[in-house]
Amino acid sequence: MTHHKETQMIGLSTINRKKIVFICSPYSGKTEAEQIRNIELARKYCSIACSLGFTPFAPHLLYPQFLDNSIREERDTGINCGLDILQLCSELWICGTKVTDGMKREIQFAKLCDIPVKEVQIDLDIM
């Protein structure tokens, strides 16, 4: 069965699309422990977004899996790939209190694309 036939069977009008939210939070840290904590927090932010009915996208949980963040060109590639996906998102959520240089690029790009930017205060104790 082709993808086209599957789509016809489901019926596009019956699909309830969720808002895609771009999770903007720190990735790197001054220490390895801080970076691990930032990754854990990003996962929690994504989990909370899902529980609220959104589809989260956190580029810093995806691209470091195959790009080396310590190599400037690869870091820039990862950020640019994230910006490509950001254009498809309904909102950008700034999570946490620290805004890094990479996050600033994402926030500026969202504003340039007229994508709403929201500072989200998430109670991590609920996780």
C-alpha cells in the first residue's frame, strides 16, 4: 500500500494537528555535569510540552547525536538545521532563566519570521 493510499484512508480532514513548539533551552555547560543537566532539562521541557498537547522540537537533543558541537562548523550546521525546522513551528518557547548565544540566534530568527516567542516558566517539580 502506498503512502498516498494510506493518507486517503485516514482522511486528511480527520487529522487534528497539534501546534509544534520549538524548545529553546541551554545545551552546553561549563562542565560535563552542567551539560548533562541541560540535556535532562530539555527532555523534561519536551515531556511537559507533550503532556500539554503540543508537539515539541528540541534541536539540541537531535543534532548533537551526529554533529560535534565542539567543532564550530558542525555546531553552526546544527543551529542552521534547527532554524530550518523553526520556520515550521507555531511558537518558540524560551525555557529556563539562562539565554545562551545559540539561543539568542534562535530567538532573533523566530522574531524575524514573526513566530511568537514565549518565556515559559515550567515547574520542574511536576516531573
